[in-house]
Amino acid sequence: MAIRPLDDRIVVKQIEAEEKSAGGILLPDSAKEKPQRAVVVAIGEGARNDEGERLGMSVNVGDEILFGKYAGNEINWNGEDYKILREGEVLALITK
């Protein structure tokens, strides 16, 4: 990937919304909610503390995350849609 986020920012690729409801009903595009799950594809070096030292990141490339509905900025890079978030906008890591 040619995008390198700065400081405590991460680049994520959103996971597509489910095609079926929990009951097995096919959902039309207008009924699908915007996905709030994504896979981390790039991370920055981390924020700096008051002394100028880098703080470590809590997420790694390949992690699956949950984020807020209105978090981040959407971008289109090489025909692909991505979202750039601050690490603080990540609500949770999804573990399997």
C-alpha cells in the first residue's frame, strides 16, 4: 500500500454489510446499514507524548476493528474505498 498514515492514524478497509438479515431475509441496498467493521491495512508510528517520545499503537495491520458510525474520513485510493481514523476512534478489536 502506498498510503502511510501519520502519527496515531490508521487506514482501514470496511467490511461489506450483510446481504441477509438474521432471519434469512435478503436485504435490499437501501435497507443495509453502513458497516462499522473494518480491517486495518496501514498504521502510523503512534502519537507523541509531552517529551516527544512515540507512544505505541494498540492496533496492528490485519486486525479487525469496530468504529463509530461517523468516525474518520472516507477516501478513494486507486479505485478502492478506505477510511482514515485516529486510533482513539477505534471502539474495539474483534477477536476470533
